[in-house]
Amino acid sequence: MSVTLRAPPPGKHLMSLIKHYFAGKTAAISGAGDGIGRALSQRLNAAGCHLWLSDINPETLAGTCSLLDDAKGRVTSQVVDCG
């Protein structure tokens, strides 16, 4: 009897680990208006994580918030200049 081992589809295994760890937890992300901050916000929101988001630019922060599903995890945002 032979056994064939296959790697999980790209991203699938990682997302299941993220969901397992972050579901129901809260994360604060500065620079959430674009780039890595926006991508992290989307990934954690999909996992059911509650988010506290901040950015210096109100337009890009609002853009990120519009991409998120409040039903999956509570989203709170504030325009902040951390610098």
C-alpha cells in the first residue's frame, strides 16, 4: 500500500491557523489605510478577529473599513498621527 502526501493548497493551511488563533480576539493595527496594514486587516477580519484600526489618512482608512465585514468581527477605526 502506498501513501501519497500532498501539501495543502497555498494559503489554505495558513488561513486555518490564523482562524484558529485569532477568532474572537482583538488586534490593533496602525497604518491600516493601505499596504500591509490593509492586507492584515482583511486577513484578520476574515478570521473573525475584532479590529481597532488607525491611520493618518481618513480617506484610505475609510476605504479599508469599507472592505471589511463587521458581522465577522467588530471593526473600530480612528484617524491618528502616530508620528
